[in-house]
Amino acid sequence: MNEWIELLTPSLLETLYMVFVSVFFTILLGLPLGIILVITREDHILPNSWLNQILSYMINITRSIPFIILMIFIMPFTRLIVGTTIGTKAVIVPLILATTPFFARVVESSIKEIDWGVVEAAISMGATPIQIILKVLLPESMSSLVLGITITIINVLGYSAMAGAIGGGGLGYLAISYGYHRYQTNVMIATVILLIVLVQIIQSTGNKIAQIINKK
Amino acid sequence: MIHIKNLSKVYTKGRNEVVALKDINLEIKKGDIYGIIGLSGAGKSSLIRCINRLEEPTSGDVLVNKINLIHLKNKELRKARKKIGMIFQNFNLLHSKTVFENIAFPLKLVNTPEKIIKEKVNHLLELVELSDKAYVYPSQLSGGQKQRVGIARALANEPDVLLCDEATSALDPKTTKQILNLLKNINDRLNLTIVIITHEMEVIKEVCNRVAILEGGNIAEEGSTVDIFSKPQNPITKHFINQDENLPKSFIKGKVLHLSFTQGSATQPLISQITRDFDIDVNILSGKIEYIQNQAIGKLTIQMDVDCHRLLDIIKYFEKNYVKVEVIKQ
């Protein structure tokens, strides 16, 4: 039992580290991006169709590239930022790049769910665009955003495991190196079980938080 | 208080142009409860939304409290909007905030100190009789209660004008009456000018002292509610007052007149006088009393067999006695 723990714990921690850092930066970049996608629409508070279209195209392009290709494709960029192209740190860069556009779309659809009448009421009270974003759009979509973040975390977890294939660390790497290259199926099964448990915990925690926030 | 001059609104979608408002002129005085009634598509919603520029008018001027809103830049417009409260058909409350926080919302926008917010909100909660619901979320309220929150929120910045965009259309008749009484009460107490748009004549009858009837982007008729009710001029007005629809076709023979008795004329037994003086038989087809802001208007539809000359004499007789006459069939 002990050797199992010794084998799995470092990889699990690496995975959690990758996921945490990537999700942190994804939210940091994706949230404003998603907000801009909504408010620059023709019928919203700061219409700017030029900016809206450019952002939309960029997001679509990034999302069209399969993650494993993207990782290889941006290796020079990754080296420029973190100084290496292998290991846990190196995976974080493509992870952020791949999930930020995804999360931006998630934010966009959450905010679009808000009844326009509520925004209009705020406009009629003389709210500034910043006030509308901070005091109406974000609080009103918070429950839906939490669910979106949950989906994003699980997505990042999946991608991070994929990164094991090209030398990223974490549970994915463990599963591939032991289970695939060394034919130790039991290690692979153990990592898969661990991933299943992780996903369950993340999803149910997300659901719970969203439920508490939701006042509808 | 509100002065609308040559206001037009045209919606353009691709090559299609839809004219919603054509050259509207209106004057709403301080303390008025001004009703704007029309069928759906008449442009009433566009009109009220042009008043605080939720919709941008295509041309014309809107003056509120002598300030021409059309010329204002963003920042000044936001400032002006704080003095124009608005309530909506769907209430448009923030679901994520409690009743207290919803009412405090406009005050927070201008960074009011917490202590003053607390004072003001509690006062407003009392005004709309919702003190016991302060920390409840909107989803737990009934429609009428939600609209009360909407009203309290609209009053938080002590506006000069309150715009009501179909504010009672989602409510049942009893709740509608309660909300209208509240609006009337506020109008009395704060001398607040209120503009109501609606498609229900009941709303106008209940609270409005003046009314404009909107049809196809034009004002078909405008005046004091009592006048409009006792002598509607326009077909669309009659439609709203619903006086020409009640009679079965088979009853409309001979000469049919529609009479409106206001205070000056209700005290005399006029019908029995004309039967005697003109030696005719009068058949009463329908009759009712309507109350317009507690003022009674008697409505009577009568039928008789007389020739045109006698008819004219009878009409003159009625009008001499302050009864408004309308000939339904001659």
C-alpha cells in the first residue's frame, strides 16, 4: 500500500499544481475576455462590432487546434515564457492558452443568460458600464459561472493528463509511462480511478457551491 | 415637467424601416398621473423609453425638468436618469440580491454612506409595506410584492418623475388595484409626476388624471380622463372605452343614441322629460355608471323611433342639459 502512495502522491500533487495554476490564469484572462465578448455585442452596453468579431475569430481559431498539436506548435513560445518545454511548468503555458478561449465562451454564455431587462433597469438608474459589469452582470451570473468554472477545471484536468504524452508531468505521465510503456496495467488503472474520484469531487463541490449561490 | 417635442422614432433593420413614433408632442405637468394607452405595436413602449433615452429617438426633443435630455453626453445623461425612476412589466429585480439590497442598489451606485442607505431603505420598505420582507430574495415574493420592490427601488434616488412601463400588465386585477393605489398614494404624498403606459383602460380610469391615446405612432386623442371618457372622439378611443361593442346587432334599429351624464346632468329626470315633451317612446338598451377617479359618469344607450328633425331637437335638448350625446345609428 505504501509504495502505491509513494508512486501516486507526487504525480497527484503535480497534477493538482498544474490544474490550479492553469485554472487561476484561465479565469484571470478568460473572465474579462468573456465579459468583453458580451458587452461589445451590437445590442449590449458598449457595442463595438469590430473588436467583438476579432476576438470571436481568435477564440474560434485557438479552439479549432487539437490540444496535443497546440502543445507542440507553441513550444518556442513556451520556452520563451518558462524556459523549458518539458515537465509540469511547461505544460501550464499551453493549458492556459487552450482553456482561456473555452472559458471565455463559458463566461459569455453565462452572462448572456441574464435577462436584458435587469441590465436595462440598471441603465435607467444611471449605472456606468463598469458598475453594470461589477454589480449586475457578475453577481447575477455567479451561480452559472461557478458551474462553468467547474467544467473548465475538469477540462483542464483532462488536458493535463494528455500532456503526459509529450513529457508533461502529473497523473497522465504516470499512466502513460507505467501503464503504456512498461505494461503495468495496474498503475494505469490506479491513476484512472484517482482521476475519476477527482472529477467526482470537483463536480459535486461545484454543484454545491452553485446551488448555494443560486437565489433564482 | 416633461415636454416632448416633435419626437419621432424609426427602427431600421437592414432595408426595412418601421416608424414607431411620428412627430409626437406632449406636455406632462408636475403632479400629473399621465396615462398613455394603446394597442400593442402602437408605439407606447417606444415613447416611454424615449423619455429616459433607453431608446434613442430618431429626432425631436425630450425635456424633463427643463433639461433637454437629447443633448446630454453620457455622464450628464446618467446623472439626469437618476432623477427619472422607472418600473417595468417584468419587475427586473436582481435575483442575486435581497429586497433590501435591491432597493439600496441605486443608492450604492452613487456611493451613499451605509448609514443613510439603511435609513432610506427602511423608510421605503415602510412606504411599500414590505418591512417584513427586507432580507428575502425576489424569487420568494409574489408578483405584486416584486413590483412594490421595483417601486421602492425607483424612488430611492428621490426622482422627479416615475415612468411605469406596463407596470401592472403581469399582475392580476386585485394586485393591479393595490399597485395603482400605491402609485396614487405616492403621487399625493410626494407630488411625484407619474407616466403610465398600459393597454388596459381600467388602469387609466383608476388613477390617471390625463390620458393620451396612441395609435400607429400618432396621438389619436389627448385630454383629461373624464373628458375622454364622457365624450370620446376617435374610433380607437371608443374601442378602449368599449362602448360600441356591447350591443347585439339586432337591437340597433331606429335611432340609437349614446348618452354620458356627468355631475351637472345626473340630478334631473331627463329621459322621462323627453318622453313627455317630445311625445315619444324611449327604449333603454344599456346603462351603467363608471367611476373615473371617484367621479361618476353615467352611461346610457337609448333607442327610439323618430325622424331626423326631431332627433336633432332631442340632441339639442340633451346638450342644453349637459349630457354628452353620441349618435350610434341615425
